Amino acid sequence: MPSPRDSTSAIPDRQDRRRFLHAASVGCLGIGMANGLSPAQAAIVSSSVRAKPAKACIFLFMWGGPSQLDTFDLKPNAPSEVRGLFKPISTQVPGIQICEHFTRLAKHTDKIAIIRSLTHDDPAHLSSGHATVTGQLAPVLKSDATPPSDKDSPHIGALVSRVRPTSAGLPSFVTLPWKAFHPAAPGGEAPGQHGGWLGSRHDGLLLTGDPNAKEWKPGALSLPADMPLERMQSRYDLLRSLERQHTTLAGTAPGQLHDHQSRAYESITSPQVRKAFDLSCESDKVRDDYGRNIHGQSVLMARRLVEHGVPLVTVNWHNDGKNFWDTHGDNFNRLKNDLIPPADMALSALLEDLQQRGMLEETLVVWVGEFGRRPQITPANAGREHWPFCYSGLMAGGGIRGGMVYGESDANGAYPKSNPVSPQDFGTTIVHALGIPVDATLEDREGRPHKATSGKVIDSLFG
């Protein structure tokens, strides 16, 4: 099958390329092919996407930067100041070894592809975080001082929201349990976690708080205690009536605020939507399998949401008050006691759960941070510093060929030895797995065209 990039070069009318690619970006995803495409053009569009694209993606963002050397790319033969304290263990797949503390995940390596050659040169959390969740470089590179702006590229979830809108009140893009924020970064919140140049209507739904807490409820779907549903219905009807009168008098169409209000109302009043967000529907055993902690229950919520039709859910590593996976100090105790156990439990439960429900092949699972850690351990505090030049990430489901390792790092896990993968390649591969033409163009709020991706698809990952 020709690659997406090769297929679009055959479009007969190059002057219509912009119109064609825009149509392709929406038509191939079940939103309706735009009028004016010839059968030949439609055939080209069809050939540019995977035959069975993933229906959904669960993006597990390990905010802070997990150490590749202590998770999925151990170097037992490296010098002691590099190899660290953890030992590699054998897994379900002969020849694939991972950290001894990923005991559950070791049984599921037949489902995952480990990428050991992720690489870039940006050591800043915020700008490299932008590249990770958007698949595009940040407007300001190597910066921890640049907060989100409307110049950011859209989060991959916002891109999905643009080309694969849902109906009946379901959001197309959900983030939980918070937006990634780093207290040591002057810019605070990482850019790229919203609609960016696509506009705020594609920001997605943010669920905050701890889903493991007994009294937790999704605030975005909750009414105030003194606001019964009937009163809300009455107020909403009045608001719509006033808006229609204003539209008639002013001669303008309903705006973006109307879109937000409508979606919020549909979400709050829809029993189907409210059920999708109700973790109490899960058995105690399932909840225990994922882990009775904020990360485990967030991942379980992600599974519930994609099962009910939400195409992309991001679970950001939560605010643990200890700088997340950013292990500048006490790296090994933090990983062993605080970070790896809940991550191992949740990811393993998710893979097994999706497979048992017949959803794994149609759900892409991604596990990655914004960079890795420096091979040389800091003697003073047993920490590892930022290291973007080589790190690891995981993909599973959604057509990904499990039981494989892609790319190789050098003897110290410092630089890729083969098959380097940029964040742009990583993001483009996600977009491709979801059936979105990687050469599609989308217009921003002012009608200016932007390419949906800027990397290349890692074709070897697909079975």
C-alpha cells in the first residue's frame, strides 16, 4: 500500500490541492465527503489511510520524563554510574527485557511495541511537552517560560475533535485528572494541551480531581445542588430564545459561545453521557485491577469513555506533589515506590481489559513522557537530570504490532544507535493509526492552512 505522502502526490489538479486535502481530512473520517471530489480523488483519499483505523486512542502522558534506563531500556553491562540499581527481567516475549519492577507489564509485552530511539534536543518540560502531545514543535523552543497561547499547535485530541466530532453530548476529546503543570517552570502550564490555532471549541473536556475519591463526581457534568434539571431546562430554553431574537435582529449566526453552551447542556442532560462518566458502574474487581489510586482510576475512566464513543482521552500523570516523573533526586526510590507500581498496574489492567472486551485492536494505547533522563547518575542525590537525546515510549493496540522493539540506543542509553524517532514522527504515527490522512491540511480561525502533521509514519510498527 502506498504511503500517505506518496498517495497525495498523484492528485490530478494540483491547483485544487488545498481544497482536496481539506476535504480529505474530513471526508475519510465518516463526516461526509465534501462535494466536488471525483471518484479518482476519492479513491486516492481511501488509499491514504489504514484499512482499519483505530476508533479511539488512550494517551497516557508520563509528565516529567521517565528514565529510559530504569524502565524499558536497561543497560546491565554499562558502568555502575549509568546502569543504576534495577535489573532487567525476561518477559512474555523472548528477547525483550524490561525493568524488574514492571512485573505485571512483563506478562503483556506481546501486546506492546517498545520504541527505544525517541529523540530530540529540547530539555525544557513545557516546550517538549508541547511536541509530545501535539506531534509538532512548540512556537518557542527550549523554553520553560512560555505558557499556552493560541499560537500553539492543537493537541492530537483537539485535532481528532476537529475531524471526528461526536454527537449526543459526548465530547470528542477528554483530559484528566488535570492539565500538566510544572511548579518549577516559570510558564507553569505546558502549552499544546488545548485547541491552539484550531480555536477553543476544540479544547476538549477537562475532568479534574481524584476519581478514586469516594465522593468524586465529574464536575463538568454536575449541576449545583440548588439547580434541578427542570430549572436548568427552563433557563436553557430562555437563553436560546433570547439568542434567536438577537441573531434575527443583528443578522449574525450563533457563535462559539453557543457551541460551548449547547455541548455542555447536551452533556449534562444526556443519561448516556452521564453513564459513560460513572465509575460506580464498574465492579470492585475491575476497579481493584486498575489500582485504587488517582492514576489507576483515571485510566479506568479513559477505558469507559472510549467504550462509550469518545475518540481520544488523555491521562496526564497527576499532581503528586513530588514533581511527577521528574526524578532529579532520589530517582530509584521514587520509581520503585511511587511511580512504577501504579503505572505498571494501570497499563497492564488496561491492555488486558481492552483485549477481553474485544477493543484492543480498535483502541490505540500510548505511554510516553516528554523526554528521558541523563545516563550518568548524579552522585550527590542519586538523581538523573533531563535528557531529550534518547528515551523510550510504548504503543499498543490500534493496529500496532505487539511483541516488538523498534529502534536501539547506544551502550549507555544516551543516543539512538538505529531508527531515530522524533516527537513529530511519534505524533504522526498516532494520527495515521487513527485513520487521519497525515498530509491533510486544516484551517485555523483565520482560514490559514496548516498541515496536520510534520513527521513520518513509523510503518514498521504496524502488523
